[in-house]
Amino acid sequence: MESMDSGQIIGLSKFWGMLASGTLRNLGYYAATEFPWEEEIPFSGNVFAPAREYIRREPIGVCVGIIPWNFPISMASWKIAHAIVMGNTVVLKPASVTPLTALIMAEAAQAAGIPHGVINVLTGPGAELGKTLCTHPDVDKIAFTGSTVVGADIMRMASDTVKKVTLELGGKSANIILDDADPDLAVEGAIFGTFFHQGQVCESGTRVLVAGKIYDEFVERMAKRAEELRVGYQLLPGTHQGPLVSAGQLATVEGYVRLGVDEGAELVTGGTRVHPPGFEGGFYYAPTIFANVRNDMRIAQEEIFGPVVCVERFDSDEEAVTIANDSMYGLAGGVFSNNYARAERIARQVRTGTMWINNFHIFADFAPFGGYKQSGVGRELGGVGLAEYTQVKRIHMNAAASRTANFTMNLFSDDPRVDTLQYKAPTNVLAGHGTLAGLPQAVVSLGCRRAMILTDAGVRQAGLTQLVQNALCDFCVGVFDDIPADSDLATVDAATAKARELGADCIVSVGGGSVIDTAKAVCVTLKNGGEANDHIALMRLTEPQTPHIAIPTTAGTGSEVTNVAVIHDAKMDRKVYIVDANIIPNVAILDPRLTIGLPARLTAATGMDAITHAVEALTSTLAQAVCDGQALHALRLMKEFLPRAVANGEDEQARVQVSVAACMAGWAFSTAQVGLAHSMAHTIGTLHHAHHGTVCGIVLPKVMRFNAEHAADKLAMAAQALGVDTTDMTDHDAALAAADAVEALMREIKHPMTLRELGVPEDALEAAALHALADTATLFNARPVYDPAEVLELLRQAF
Ligand SMILES: NC(=O)c1ccc[n+]([C@@H]2O[C@H](COP(=O)([O-])OP(=O)(O)OC[C@H]3O[C@@H](n4cnc5c(N)ncnc54)[C@H](O)[C@@H]3O)[C@@H](O)[C@H]2O)c1
């Protein structure tokens, strides 16, 4: 039936039943087992709205398939299969000259019990039916295979009701024959690529581009093969090429052949009708080859859709690509060569939907087909093709159904505090005298045996690196100690390179915040490849990173338990952040023997860092109960033990309590975030190389007074934790008293009180104010900060 209807040779038609049912089965299988109907988005990229985010693919609805006359049953099976396996219904309109096999499929669907209305076949003239289908408001999608002119019309008609449209349109594909191609294969590829099914195939290789070196001989061999093809009745088993589909198509082909001759192309063979004995008068046309065709001739630019091929010449691979791309079409193409690397380079450069290397006309149910440029929109077959038959729905499920949990909706609130709780603190903490001895067990429990120590020169000089190396026994594969204060991306890259060279499977960081933060970034870079700058991101990681054991040697960054790495970006002169639950160190060891030698000045400064963490976490707009408890207890411990640790560095009990307070403050701010004091400290630290904790301490009381009204209740609690008797005070007065208490503590521990003492120049304050305003920490400050003049005023006070 298919052969009688379309003129296809029986040698081809006899496969269609099997191929069509194969496509239905394969696409059905893919839709049922492989297609990603639902996809979880593990991290949304929005740090302010914790939620489950996922994608659901849903059917589009009523799909119309409009198909051409060249491969009726194949095209019908594609359109039906894509639509129904993805849960849609389909209205199929076969070409008016070849409707029969589609009607047989409709009967088969009915006999099989497919519910009425799922598969519909409508026959009739394209102009009228097409218009009805493409403008009908109940139609959701149109999939059309046919000419570019009609495709453009369909797109126009569909636009009024904004239907989804996929189009498989015309082509003028280039089949590129390189000088190193296998000659027998290439000649056959050129012949088969063009004359298969009388050339009535959209993706035919109708422009054969041949390397100059082999051009003449190649054309000669092609002509010989073309003349050997048997043109005749399609049901005779030995026929290679049947009739054209209609008198109209025959006339088109004859017209183009006349045009080719007029344009000056050399007609090598063919160019005439064929009259097989007994079938005279049929629409048979001889395989026709034009040589010495220039690519700007109309026969090389326009789709002929018959057994006519243009053979063009090129002299370099670049020229072949240029000619191939000089077309309004981009449906398919081929490269014949014995050098696959060379062929692949060319295949990648041709702007077209399919490239065959040493082959042509090969389709696969799981490999997508479709066109670049005016050859179409969208794809068919494979997962990509099936996705065209779905809508994408994103579903967002807020993880906290509370008005006050909504950071964004809080824009409409005068009290933008978030009060729900999401808390994660996975670090295993070992604290107390002698806990460094637990290090080998920590390494083994992480499944590791090759630890690299990260540290800095000061820590090494204090003898601490050696202590840790001894504790690690055989597990230490090397030490990287070239970490400056506030280390930068280049340091992370250098340390990562060393870890890669050593084959390290875990990192042991020994030092202050600069070392521990560097280690966090190294763990991310080691795990994910590339360089540090590739990984500056917020909440992007979906799995654990390279294991990390942090051993702090200063008194207060808390970095050993936090989810943030602060790294200096020297190019931007700015601190940049990785914020992610997956960078929290696995183990923290707080052994007082490692902080005992820390100079009093640094003990005070890093202690003030922890106090700033606690106060800012307590007053942040993201503050919540767990963090409040941690922050307040951190303040109590610091108030009692920081002065002792500063006064007598060897007071082990004070050292441990200060370290524990730093952890608690770190846990608190990891969830609740910090505020304006940190923005200012990051800025002054970056621009003037002042120590982070020291600047935090200097600016903190000023920021507390700035926030006194907006966070009166929280600062009043801070005042109590710092030992102030607030019995007869309003919250606002208590808040101010908390700031005074911080200053009193600073004097007690001989902490610098002004930025001037640190050598920060006064004329730098204005730039610093603007810079600080752009730091993300200001987002969470209790009192909204929008005005650089306000920040400047605080910096002046601090100066
Ligand atoms: N990721 C976080 O959670 C977090 C929190 C706070 C601060 N930070 C960052 O940490 C950095 C500041 O860290 P820091 O204050 O610990 O300073 P640091 O790491 O820069 O160390 C300061 C100096 O102290 C020396 N030192 C450290 N321990 C010593 C010891 N026991 N004995 C003698 N000398 C010792 C070091 O060699 C260094 O010269 C800043 O970059 C800051 O942004 C990160």
C-alpha cells in the first residue's frame, strides 16, 4: 500500500511496518523508563527562600501532526508516537496525495482498543484543513514536517493563539568528500545520499562538496554509478529508483534541471525522463548530476526534492565548511574521510542538525533529528524530541510556611525579622587538654589515610605544625605553609596544586581563620577540579567535599565550625565568599596546647571577632532561638574567660572556654548571619590590611548603638550576658549599656579602640563606607542600611 501510494520502492517499503512499530515501542519505552518526568533541584540558588524546588513535565494537550508525502507511514508513526507516549492526544493530517497508510494505522488503533479521540486521522487538502487546525483554539501544539514555505505559514497561523510549534523543514545538505576518503565508500555515500527515494528526502546530501585533488575522478565515478541505477516500477524487486510522487513534482524537477543548464552548470549525466518498458508515461526521472556547480547558483541554494545532485569543488577544509554553511538551510550533512579526527572537526563546524561521518540517511529512535536555520524549530526522536511534547512546570514548596520566615515578603514589613528555624551543625568537636591525640582516629573515621597539613609561617614558627605532624604519625603526606593573612585565591590554587601533587585525601588545617578558610576553599577545589575562582558561590554544592579537620590556633574566628570561607580576591580587591553547608569542617579539635602561645594582642583581637559574631547573630534579621542561645552563652563565656586568657595565656581552662565560646558564636552566625560590623571589618581589612578581629572589635560598639532601637530586645539580652544589671532599664537603655559593656571589656583586655591606631588613613573612610554598603553582610543588619552617609558616620566614630 505504501509503495502504491507514494512510489517508494518495495525494497524500502517492506521495512516500514517493522520500523514504525519499533519507533512506537522504543519511544514508549523511553517515556516510561528513561524520561525525566520529575527532577528535583537540589539547591535552588536562592539563599533566602529555603524550599523544595522541582520540575514536573506535563503533557501539552491536543497535538496536531501534519506530515508530507515522502515517507507517509514513517512520518505518521513519529507524530503519533511522540504525542501519545508523552500523554497527549493527536490529530494527524496526512498529505492529500498519500493518505492511505495513516488510515490503516487509525483502523489498527481502533481495533487495538485505544480510546476514541486519542489518535485521530483527518484527510483532506492541506490549505483548508491546515488552516483550521493551525488556528483552532483547542489545539495546543503543531508538529509539521514539510517545506520551509509552508512551515513559515504554519508558524504565522499558530501565532495568534500562541501554539507550541515544532517544524522539520527543507534542506540543501552538504556531503563533504575529503581527499583522504575511502573512494568506494565515498562514491556510494554520495550516490545513496542523493538518489535514495528518488531524492525526495529533506535531509538528502544534494550538494556534494569534493576536494579539488580528487574532483575529476570522483565526478566520473559518480556518473558511472548513477548510470548503473535501475529506474523503474516500484513494486519490481530489482528497482533502485521508483517514480516521483506526482506530475507536479516531475515538472518541478524538470524546471530545475533546465535552470541548472541555463546557469552554466555542467550536466554530467541524467537530465531526462525515463520510460521503463511497460510503464511508459510514469513520472520516472533519471539520476542527474551537475558538476562545476558554484554555490551561489539557484540549483545549489534551492531545494529541488528530486534525483538531482550538485557537485562542487573545494580546496581546503575551511573552504568546505564555508561552502557548507553558505545556505539558508541546516538540516543535515556528511563528511567522508579516513581521518575521523579531521572529519569530526568539520562536523562540529557545520551549522546543521545532524552530521553523519562516513554514512548518510541513518536515523535512530534515541538520537534527535531537526534543523538549524530555516530547516526547522525543535527536534524529534530521543529524549530531546519527547521533551518537545511536554510543558515544564516548576513547583516551589516553601520550607517554612510562616509570614515571618519569608525574607522577600519581609520587604513589606517594618520588623523584618525571620523567626523560623533551620539549623545544621555537623562538625564533630573534640575539646580539652590532650584532644590532639584524637587526630589519627579522626582521619581514619573519615575514610582517609593521606592528610596534608595546611598552615602558615607564624604557626609553624610557634612549633604547632610539628606538634600536629607528630600527632598525625604516618598519615601526614606533606605540609603547605605559605598562607598569608587574609589569604587569596592564588594561595588556594597553590595549596590545591600541592594537595593534588601529593595525592592528599584529606586536609588538616592548623592556624587561624586565614588558614582554615583557605583549607575550606582547597577542599572544594580539590573535589570539584578547576581553580578556586570557579567555586566562589553560595549554596551550590550538592555533596560532601574533601574531608577537612580544623585545628584552630587563635581564639575566636569559629571558622572550624562555620559554613563560610572568606577569601581575598586580589583582582577585585574585595573579600569573596563560599557559603555552603557542605564546606563545614568534619572535625574540629580544640586542644588548649595549640593556643597557649598565642600572643595576648592576638588573643584579644580574635576574641573580639567571636564577640562580634555573637552580637551580630543575635541581632540579625535571620536570628532564631537556637542561635540566640548559642550567641548568649558565647558572650557569657567570653566575658568571664577572655580577660583571663589575655592576662595569662597559659590558663588552660580559660583557653578551652574561649575556644568553645568561639565555636558557639560560629554556630550562631553560620545560621543567623552577621551584620554591618562585619561589612565594615571586611572592607577595612581588604583595603588597609588591618586584622579582621581587631576591626570587628573597634566598630562593634558603634554598630550596636546604631542598632539600639531596631534590636533593643536582643541587645538587652546581650547586656545581661555581659554582666550588666538591666533591672531598671528600658530595653533601649540596656542596648546602649551593652555597647558600653563591650567597650569596657575591650579596655580590660587592652584592645585597640580606634581605627586611627591601626594606621587606617582618615581620608579613606568615605570610600570604605561605599565599599562596606556593597558587602552582603549588610543585608541582615537589624537596622536596614541603605545610606553610605550613615556608614561613614559610624566609621568616623570608629576612627
Ligand atoms: N570563615 C569564618 O567563619 C570566619 C570567621 C571569622 C573570620 N574569618 C576570617 O579569618 C581571618 C582572620 O583569622 P584570624 O583572626 O584567626 O587570623 P589569621 O589566621 O590571619 O592569623 C593571624 C596571625 O596569627 C598567627 N598565629 C595564629 N595562631 C598562632 C599561635 N597559636 N601562636 C602564634 N601565632 C599564631 C598567624 O601566623 C598569623 O600571622 C580573616 O580573613 C577573616 O575574614 C573567617
